Amino acid sequence: MRPTIHQHQNRALTIHSILQQVFGYEDFIGPQQAIIEHVVAGGDALVLMPTGGGKSLCYQIPAIARARAGHGVTVVISPLIALMHDQVGALHEAGVDAAFLNSSQSTEEAGQIERQLLHGAITLLYAAPERVTTAGFLARLDSLHERGLLSMFAIDEAHCVSQWGHDFRPEYGALTVLHERYPSVPRMALTATADALTRSDILERLQLQRARQFVSSCDRPNIRYTIVEKHDAIGQLLHFIGSEHAGESGIVYCQSRRRVDDVARILCERGIAALPYHAGLDAGLRQSNQNRFLAAESMVMVATIAFGMGIDKPDVRFVAHLDMPKNIEGYYQETGRAGRDGKPADAWMCYGLNDVVNQRRMIEESTAAEEHKQGLRGKLDTLLALAEATDCRRVRLLQYFGEASKPCGNCDNCLSAPALWDGTDAARMLLSTVYRIRQLNDIGFGTGHIIDVVRGKTTEKVEQHGHRGLSTFGVGASYSERQLRGVLRQLISIGALSINPHDFNTLTLAQAARSILRGEVPIRLRQSAARPGARPDRPVRTALIRAAPGLDKPGHDRFVALKSWRAHVAREHNLPAYVIFHDATLEAIAQRCPRSLEDLQGISGIGQKKMQTYGEDVLRVLAEL
Ligand code: ADP
Ligand code: ZN
């Protein structure tokens, strides 16, 4: 039966008042309202929204609205046990009855939550998929269902169900039981990353074919994409942080655990607060580092890709990749952790010839089936093309996810069009050297040696193998080593050269070499601007507290006082500071300089519960200044 106009208006009123009263926000953003209306009315949904797009409210508001209407509990399935505590804490701060069940709890704690659950006292219950699908838990759900108190399922991070996604979790497959057992209970699946293939996989595996799909643009306009050529990665990183993000929070991704440890140590030595995170650290330390990062105003997390899923710290100002990731999905998801609060943020990557060689080698050395390797190679190629691109990075990124767009004006290439040079001659020199050496010695050589030969450097290896006699010896003496490395990188990226990992990473000509040798395909390279590295002897400047730019001096003092009060409350509640109030909320308070609770009314981020709990305290902090 179609809802009447009257019912429809009522529903819109209800969800809007929940938005304002519980969460303290004035208006919905993006497609939130449409999604929430659909779900409140009992519809199934697939929600694809970029990080920071406001997915949580899309199930939290329906959960609250439906619980108020007597439908009972919403079960939120999330793979991120480590973050449930903060998510539930944030709901408590807003006055919502929420709880979580996971393996970090004692049997007594879990038992108590289950009793509350059966009494219908919980609006949102967070649980991991392996917990939800146990016989014991399903029996509890049966009991709720029989009494009409099982309102809805929200499956977060739904891409985990797909083998095509990069976070495949087999436990997600078992979630079909929910649909089979409770066909009348609405379900929604939410994710931030899914290309078309992953999306159809989610629909099929979770049997959501009939669900309405809400697919938002995955663009993150506030993130500036920059990809630089690597020459001294750590020096470049120090310079990047020191010049653009001193005193702010960010994430630095590295390929290996050892590198994570090294980089974290070096940052600390240079006066930048940094913590390591990788699967080699013990679970307790990992968790405590994560908590410290979440709670901090100014902290750099140096991590392998083991870190980050579900991290909803809003004020991560940069994500840096010190090594190249495997594919665009991974890259986009990792960079997406920057700037969730919508304020300007940076995605910065530094990559070089070795990254290309390493990634290729890892694929070739893996034990995957040839067909799968082919897929991996294709994904790597697309990422390489992005890294080498001289046009808008964002256009390419969005295109990968099936969205057409115009040059963005907020990536390195848009902001300053790179100067190009014609590397076609150099490319031919390199390719014919590889070819001739194979002919002469019947063995291959690595990149360094090929460059030496082309530049005419007399090394031991050159003498030993008689490479001084090659017709290409020294033909490229006018090129710098760095230029030739750039050309080699492109040649490998476009498949003109391949790397044999089983033979000391030696180079061989590949398919695309022919047309380049014939001069049919030009090679254009960006002129590498010599970027300054950080002075190694100097500690990096660290700002104390970044002022909110819109505030005058007294406003800034109020802001600082509010932040320090917030830090105190957060510690007391054992929650990250942003769960108490976002920076933007404190900034608005500092701006308005309220004298009464009425003055506080209507500031974004202050719902009824927070007003009751903290309103007087905030006024007192300001009065004491
Ligand atoms: P996602 O899970 O999609 O990455 P979140 O649900 O964490 O995003 O929301 C991102 C940020 O936007 C959060 O800080 C949240 O409080 C804020 N937010 C969400 N919806 C609104 C809204 N309607 N008005 C103002 N802020 C919002
Ligand atoms: Zn651009």
C-alpha cells in the first residue's frame, strides 16, 4: 500500500526532528533524506557514499524513528570490533540507547547486554558478523522477531562480502541467513568503495537484488591529490609535513612493517609526534596506538594498510603514501581517510622506479592463478597510469569508478600544469640497449646497469660483459640518471619492458616496445621539478594548536579554552575528543560567544542531550576566561 501524503509528511517531520534534536544538525546532506525516508518506511537499500558523506545517520536515524514507532532494535553489523566502543560512545553522548556485543567483553557484560536486548531496551546494537550468525544469537533474534521487536539490519562496510573488494571477509558470506530467516525484516548495506563489479557482487551475495540503490558520486572535492617523483622519500615527507601540515594529524602509509617502524622513529626524532601501526605489533599496543591517534589533536600514524578501515577521525589533514599501493581501490580508500570533516586536506604520494619494480615483482612471485595475476597486473597498470598522468588526477580517479567529470582545479596537475619533455629518443636508446645486451650475452640486466650503459659509465660490470663495445654505449650521455629512470618507469608502466623477478629483476622487451622503437608512440614525461628535501639537521616546526582561521584573537582564546575543556571531558569519558564535540562546533561556539543556554541553541552539533550535559559547562568555561 502506498503511504498517504499525510503519512509521508509525518515521516519527514519525524526524521527531521530526530536530526535536530538528537544530533543537533540543521539539515540533511546529500542523499541522506531520501535514503532515510525509504528505510524508515521499511524498504531495503544499498547505500554507496564516499567516506565522510554521512553514512552513519542513514541507518541511525531510521533505527531511532523505527524504535520510537515500536519496531524494536536495529542490528548493525560491522567488522570493526576495535571501533564499536567509540561508535556506541558517540551515540550515548547523543542520548541514544546503543550497545555492542563483541569478543572484547566479559561473559557477564555480554550477558547483561543480551538481557537488555531481549527487554527491547536497545535501539542500536552493534555486532561483528561472526557473532550475529551464531546459533545462540540467532535464537535471541528469533525471540525478538516473534514479538515484533526486530526492526532492521544495517550491514556496514558491505564491500567486505565481495572477493573483488580489497577487504574480503568470509564471515560476511554467512549473513544471507538474515534474509532467509527474517525475510520481512528490512536490510540495508552500506559501503564507501565499490566499483561496478563489487557492487553487483554485494547485491548478489547479500541477496539485495530488489533493494533500492543509492549511489552517490564518490568524489571528495576537498581532498587535493598530489603525486611526486621519489628521490629521497623520507626527506620529501618531512618537507611535506613541515611545510604544509605542521602540528596536524595525518596518516603515512608504507609498504612494509620495517619501514613503518623506521619512518615513525625518524618522524619522532624530528619532533613530529608519530606512532607506528602494523600487524607485527602486539594487539594491545596496536589498539593503544590507535586510541592515542584518535584522541590526539596532532599525531601522525605511520602504518601499513592494516590500519584504517572504519577510522572516522574527522580531522585527518593528510594521507601520505611513501610507497605505491597495489591498485586504485586501495589508494582511493586510504586517501579517503583524509578530510572527513569536509575541510581542505591532502592526499600526497611519492613514487619511483623501485615501486614499479617491486609491485610487479610481488604479482609475478605470488602463487595466484595466471588469470588472477592478469587482473592484478591490469589494476596496477591503471594506478601507474594515474601516477604518470600529466592531466587531472581526479578525472582519472572518478573515471575508474565509472564517473565522468571535468578537470578539478584541486590536484597537482590542475594547479600547475606540468612541464613536459619528449623522452622518445631516450626511450629508444634504453630499449635498444636492453635488446642488444640480450643478443650479446643472452642474459638480462637490471635497471641500474642499463642506465649506466646508455649514459656511457664505465663500471666493473660494463667492462666484464664487454658492454663498452655496444653501439648504444654512451649515446645518452646528455641525459641525467634521474631522467632515464623516469623513462624506464614509463616504459615499464606502459608494458614496453617487463621485469623478470625470478632472474634478479632483469629487464626484457615486451609487447609495447615495438611501436616505440619504430617511433610510432611518443613518450612524454613530466619534467621533474627539483623539489627541496627537508634539511636533515633541522627539526621540523610544530605548531601548537592551529587556530580556526575565522576567529579574532579573543575568539581564538575561547576556542583554545574550549579545546582544553573538551580534552578533559574526553579523557574522563574514555572517548576521542571529536565524539564530545567536533572542532567545527567548538569554533562556532567560540565565534558566537554565548552567555546563556539560549545563545547556544542552534549551533550545529549540539543536540538536546549534549545541551543538557554540557551546556552549563561550556558557558562556565567561557565565563571564566
Ligand atoms: P561516513 O561514515 O559516510 O564516512 P559519517 O557518518 O562518519 O560519514 O559522517 C561524516 C561526518 O559528517 C560526521 O562527522 C558527521 O557527524 C557529519 N554529518 C553527517 N550528517 C550530517 C548532517 N546532516 N549535517 C551535519 N553534519 C553531518
Ligand atoms: Zn585536477
